[in-house]
Amino acid sequence: MFWNKKKLRVGRLYACLTGTYAGAFLIYIRTRKDEHGFLRSPEMVNLWVPKKEVDFAIEGGILEFVTDVPAFTKTVAAAKFEENELRL
């Protein structure tokens, strides 16, 4: 099957190739208003990015799809993301 790799889906892992977060892996967790929420690895910290910037980064090759993470990893990442949100 073919899926649109440019469309964000919960649990997708992206590599940031350039810029401030070059070398980081971002797991997409959720969206709120005009921002997408990612768990940044290996630091395991939350990162909120405006939707327009994410769209630009995906189209421009700054964010590159890596894989869909396994269900257990997705669950753990979402739990860590929510834990981080409560600490803010």
C-alpha cells in the first residue's frame, strides 16, 4: 500500500535535516489550533511548531519522513508528551 508520507499522522517519525534542530528526530503527537506538537528525540522534550512552518519544512525537505513507530513506542511517546505538558 502507498500512503502519503507528507501528511502528518500520529506516531510518524521525522528527521530534521537542517536548521536549529538538525539531527533531531520528531515524533508527531497532536495538533492544537495553529500548531503541531512533536516529541523531540533524543532529548524527549515537547516542540510546538506552527502549521505553516511544518508544511514548508516537509515540502522543502527539511523534515523527512522516516517511519511509522510501533504501537508501543507511540503510546510511550504520547505519555511522555502529556507528562511534559503537565510540567509546563
